[in-house]
Amino acid sequence: MDQLLALVEAIREPADRVGLPLDETVAVLLDPQQWRHAYQAEAKRRADSTRATVQAEQGRAALAQLHPGQRLEKLTDPFALGVHRTIKLNRRHEQVLPALPRYVRRDHDVQLAAVVRQAADGASVMATLVGESSTGKTRALWESLGLLRERADQWRVWPPLHPMPPCAALAELPRLAPQTVVWLDDAHLYLTPAELGEQFATGLRTLLRDQARAPILVLGTLWPEHWVTLTARQQTFPDTHSQARQLLDGHDIPVPDAFDSKALDTLTGQRGSDPRLAEAAERACEGQITQYLAGVPALLARYRYAPPEAKAIIHTAMDARRLGAGPHLPRALLAEAAPAYLTDRQWEALGNDWMEKALAYTSKDANGIGGILAPVRPRPLAPARGPHTNNDLTAITDPPKADVGPLYRLADYLEQSGRQERRDQLPPAEFWEAAGRHATTELQELAHAAASRGLYFNAAKLHKLAAAQGDTDAAAFLVDKIVYWGAGGVSAAAHWAVKHADPADTSGIASLIGQLNHAEMGNALAELLALEPARHAVVIDPWAVAQLLEALHQIGEFTAKELLALRAAKGIPLDDPSALSKLLEELRKQGLQQAVQTLLQRAPAAHAVVKAPSLVSHLLAELRSLDKAQSAELAHRAARQTSVEDPVTTQWLIDRLLRNGHHQDAVALAERSAENIVARDKPGLGELLQSLYQADARQTALRISERAVRQIALTSPAVVSDVIAGLFVCKLNSALAILWERHPEVTVTLTDADEVESLLDLMHRAGGTHGAKALAIRVAQEIPLGRPYQTTKLLEVLHEIGATQALAVLAKRAVNTPVKYPEDFKKLKATLHRGGVNHALVALEGWVPDLDAALSRPSTAADVLEWVAESGDHDLVTALADQAADRIMLEEPGGIILLLETLAKLGEQRALTALAQRTANSFVLLGEPQQDPVELAELIKSLRHVREDQAADQLARRAYDAGLFEEVLGIPFYVPHEFCYGRDSHGAAAAPWGWTDL
């Protein structure tokens, strides 16, 4: 500023000296005081601007602090999110290796990247990698985040602690902001806990549908057994994983156990860049590269050769995890239970420091990665910031926890290995006692595990401990089982349960009311109602509300029912169409008209998220009879906004729109669906056309069909079959003519025999006879011949459509292709006979089964024995029977039953006994839902039928120990008197017990 004023003065002074007249503008420019004022004003403007910028940045930073999660650019430690540490090499290397070896992308990475890009482009999406332990799931998720790091957007990752307690995670879920990655490594830890898991799944579904918080990216990992547990449809009530199933369905990406040839080739090209990759490529077995890098062989070796005290705490940890305990296992639990896993001699040989030595062995790193039991240092939970968006969630807090002492985590691979190898091992009594004393939030899961093994007394104690910690569901379950198991002290148990009930626990209170009513515990029921559950119950879960409404109705508490209904109608979120339809349905069934009108006044049709067609269909059905205007509004929104990715669920919605009279909306949605089907080259157009045709929308069906058949790719036999079926049923002959002109018989691929067989039949029936016969020639000459039964079906359809030339060609190929099993041979021979292909029948003379292949499967082994027995060669039958008993795979109950009965019929007692004993010892027990317990019960029954009672008892004992006690016994339809009090820890019938013993 001083330099500027000096310059002004230097110009002004000569002008004043010579008396130069100055106009007003020049005078102002040469006035130093004016420059001083201008400088001060500009300085103030800049200071104010800087202050505003700083304040805005501070405001943004403060706002960011209110949203859970950690900024992605600051998240540089992959191990904090659960990525396995990799092996360390024993030799020294000149170069400094990065924390993780170079990544080899595989097919699942391509699928995952597509999902992440959708999120980067603004959509809320989800992907769950499903694969065995140590197959690279979490590393794949970590690598996929690179697609978001490349963007200028500021993404966050939540939860920053892995794993986060489900209660804490549930409380933070409503505060997640847009551009958040929900990181659910080991997603079962969040989704399987009783009730909390379903609430968390509901919260995630709501989050994904909330357009105001988009984009959200949910990334998870699951083992296959956990995927099956969470997604299998349950036949019993309650459906404990309904919300989790709907959340996960359609969002899985399978991760293979091993590298395929393509990935191995890529790895070979990169092995020079990292010695760890080179060693894995050289030493890993059967392409299991990720397992080797995660140190699995070293872990298994340390486990296999562990000293007795170390193996005892490993087995304790394996049992705790497979039976429901959380991932962080208290040292006290391990120390108290492990001695029961040792023999007397092993225990007497140990010193006083046995536990320290055992933990020193199990916690030691293996090839640079964590040990078998790695110490865990829990992070303190950050206090929740900012208000909750739903007052009902303020009741959800973590239960107070006492200091449980040091914690340990079992290595993932050994946890999974333990679930398999110890599946039919019954833990000792000391395990259940220690679990009850030291487990915290998993008591209910442990209780169910004990009950499923017939350990009713242990289950009751664990249910009681869970109820004492505020789990009302556990209290209800406890009363139910005390009554069901016939234990004494039902009244005392009922009053105790009420004393520990939480009136805010909607589902738990509903269950407890039902149990008390069933047990005729009127006084205890009155005490429970005095807690005013209708006034305090959380009303965010419509299924739980419906359950409580029904329970109150059953006991005649109509005033309480109306109060609860009004609270739910006023408080339920309006974005979830599934929740809305469920609540409206229950209110309507209960005749609660005031609550129905209250809910309708909140305009659910205007607020419901209409992305999922199946959910919208249910809500439309409810609104149809309650509010036609809202039904029309919802129909209009859904027809133009709902997802058309799934033709089946879209079809449901179109049908619902047509039935409800929303014709124009149905047509609009049908047009969108048809465009999607054509673009994606998927089946579904045929069903769509049939729906329109049946609803008298023939012109719409004709218009859509004629456009679609000109555009659709005619490569997939399934797609072409679907289109032909729709055109044929709807009599859309002009569209069929267009299709025939495009000659699908020339363009379809011939890879799937079943699809091609269906296409041949449909083309023939729909009038495309010439094309069908041309396709038949291609099929006969080109289609790969796989399973014999598929070839037989192709031969049958060729005969039915009169393709004689093609039949002869395919028959010649069929008889020159190996047929291994008698059943396949019989069907092929019969088909050739019907088709009159005599030259091929001649070629089958002298056929013999492939004994090596047939004797590996029980059903085919039974066929072979019957085949050989018909020839009268009894010595060969005996030899083959002995081989089959020693070799067959023990995985198919139905096949084993067939073979047992065949051996008994043929009088092969030695083979029968050998097979029975192998089955008793080694039959693969998977448990529900992977295995049907009814089939297992039939297998045990079959063993008794062939008089192999000892084997039957042994297999039954293994099934009981594996958690199939009641299923195999047929409970609740039949309760053997000897087990009316359950079993003890040795498997014997338990002595009588009652409430006072707990």
C-alpha cells in the first residue's frame, strides 16, 4: 500500500506545481485518502470471504462428524477391515514387500466391480461375496473400493470397527449419510442374532430404498453355510430370517475355492513381481492360492500337532463358535471348559501354568499371520453423535457388559474346519456351564443349540440367563419349554419371566403373552399386562406389531389392542411397501378401522418406495379395497418407477394392476418390461404376453410382440422357447410369422440339451415344422452329448416330431458314447426300440455297465447288483456287493436306503453289515437347512428294517449330537418317554428336573 501511495503522490505533485486543472474523476484517482478507504474496504471483503470459507469448511467438517463412518481416503489399513494378513517368507529379500501381494482379478471381481460402479454413478446397491473361508472374499471387497477412491466424491466406510456389536450398529444405521459403504465382512454376525438380526436387515432394506440417502453401497461376505441358513425359506413360524432373506436374495456373487486355469496363468505372469506369489504358485495344492497366502497350511499343521492342552482350548473355541458364541471368546470360558476336553492322564500331566502355555502356542503367528487363537483388543465404542431419526430407536442400546477379561478370536479357516469335523461332537457339560457364565449376547443362540441336541436342562439354564439380561423372547421360550418338557415349577417360571420382561420388546411380549395364555397362567398374565406393553412397545417392525395385536386379541385386551394399533399407524415409516401392506392387512383383519384411516391419512401411496415390484403388488392389494384413490396413485407411480430387472416379479405386478383395473398403468409397465427383456436377452416375454392376452389387452400384446420378435436376439434356446410359447398360446400369428422369417433354427446355440429339447417340441407344436426339422439335423450332428438321460430325451422328441433322419444320426452318436449305468441303458434301449432305429439297437448288444463308476454311488450300485443278479452270477454279485459297501459315497440318504434294501433282498449279509457300519460311522451330517432331517430319519428307520439296530442307534446318536435330536425323533408328534426330560451331556436320558434346579 505504501508503494502505491508513493506512486500517487509522485503523479499528483507535478500536477499541483504547474496548476494543471483536474476533472472530478482524475482528482479522485489522485486522492491518497480515497485509496486508503478502497484498500481497507477490499481487505475487509477478503477477510470476510476467507472467514466465510473457513466457517463453511468447519461446518462441513462438523456435519461430517455427525455421520457415522470413516473417510475412505483416510482408510489405508486393509487389515482393519478384516483382510487376512499374508504369509511372511523365511528367507530375506532385497526388496521391501508391500503389506499385500499384487492382486489377481478373477470372474467374481468383474461382477463386483459392476455393482460398485452402479454405486459410484448414484444408485444404492448391494453385493455379497459367498465362498469358503480364506478364498479371498474380503480382499476382493477391499480391492473394489479402488473404484470409489478414483472418484472426486468423498465416500465413507461404516462401520469403522470390525466387527461392530449388532446393537451399536443398529443404533447408528439411521444416521448413515449418502456415499457410505456399509462394510459387512462376516455379515452373519449382524444378520443372524435373534430379533436384532431381523431389525438390522430391515434397517438395511429401508436404507437401500431411501432415495434421499442414495447412493449407499452395501458390501458383505458370507460362508456358504451361513448363506443357506439366512436365505432358506422356513416352513415353520416364525420365519426367523424373513428380512435377511429379502435383503440378500439376488445379491450374491459366488467366490470359487480355487484359481481356475485363466487365473493361474495370470498368477504365473506376475510371480516374478512378488516372491510370495511365486511360492504360492509353486506350493499351493489344487489351485488354492488364497488359502496358501493366508497361511492355512501352517495353521493346520500347528493345529494337527498341537499339544493336548492347546488342542483342548482349540476344540473349546471351535465348539463355542459353531454353537452360537460370538467371535470374541473370553479367556475365562476357554480356561473353564478346556479341562473337560482332556483325558485324566493328560490333565494330571499338566503343570499349573498349562493355560499360559496353551495360549502361547495357539496365539503364535504362523508364517507371519495371526495364530490359531489371536488375542483381541476391543476398541472402545465412540458415543453416538446427533439425534436419532426415529424415537423408537432410542430404546436400542448395547446391554451393559462387565469386564470379561482377555478375549481371543479363532482363525476363520479353523472355525470353518471345526464346524465340519466336530459337527457330530457333543461338548461336555463343563462347556455349557462355562458358556453360561461367560458368554454375553449369544446366550439365546447357545440355548437353541443345546435344545436341538436334546440337552433340555442346559438349554433352560441358558434361556434363563438370557432372559435375566433383558431378552423377552428368551423368557417366553423358557416358559414354553418348561411346560413342553414337563418340568415342574411352571407358575414360578411364569412370574419370574414377567418380572424380567421388557415391555418395549414387541415380538418378545407377544410371544410371552401367548405362552402364558397357553399355560393358563392368569395371574402372571395380569402382571405382564400391568406393564402396559401396548403403550411401550416399539412399533417400527410391522410383523412384530401384528404378532402383538393378535396376542392381545386372543386374550380379549381390545382397548390395549386399539392403543397399539393407533401408535403403529402413526409411527410406522412410510417408505417400506412391504411393512405398510403387512400392517394394513393386520389392522383390516382385526377390524381396527380408526387405525386404518389414521394410516391412510398419512398418504402411504405417495411415500412408499416403489422399486421392488413384488412388494408394491402386496400394497396395491391392500389399498384396493381401502382407498381407491391411493391405489390409483400407487399404480401410476409403480408403473413408471418400479424396477423391471426381474421379469417374474414384474409380471406379478402387471397381473395385479390388471386385476385391480389399472389397465393403462399395466400397459405402461408391460412396455417397459418388454424393452428390458429384449435388451437383456432373458426369458419372460411369453408370460408377459399371456397376461396381457388374458386381460383382453390383445392389441397391446400384439404391438409388443411384433416389435420384440424383430429385436430380440435369437441365440438362447430358453428365450426363443419362451417367446414361441407366448405367441402360440395368445394366437399372435403375425408375430409368429415374423419370428419364423428370422430362422431361429439357424441362430440358436446348442449347448444346453434340456433347453434345445423344449425348443424342438415348441417349434413343432406352434407350426414351425420346417424349422424344427432343420434344427433337429443341427442337434443330431452338433450338440455335445453329456448325460445319457438328456440324450434319451432328445431322441424321444426327435421321434415325436417325425425327424427320422435326425433320429438316425443322433442314435448312431448315442450308442457310440459310453453309457455307464443300467438305468440309463434301459431307457436308451427302450427309446431306440420305439423309434425303430434297429442299427443302433444292434450296436448295444453285449453292453456291460461301468462298474468303477457305478459302484461309487449307492443308487447306481443297487442297479448294477440287480443287473448282475439277473444273469445268475452269484459270485460276481457278492464281489460287487462287497466293493459297493466299501466304496459308495455316503451323502444321499435315499440312495443308501435303496442299496441297503437291495443287499438285504439279495442276501448279501456281509456287505449289508459293512455298509450299515460305514453309514453309522461316516454318513455326512449337514444339519438343517442343508439336509432334510426327514430323509435322515428314514435312513435310520431303514437300518432298523434290515435289522442293523446297532448301526441305527449309532447313527441316531450322531444325529442327536449334530443338533437333529427332535427332527430325527419326530418331535413334536412323538416324544419317547425315556427322553421326556431330554438328554444329559453323555447322551443318556436325563434325570427329572424342574424350575428350582435352574
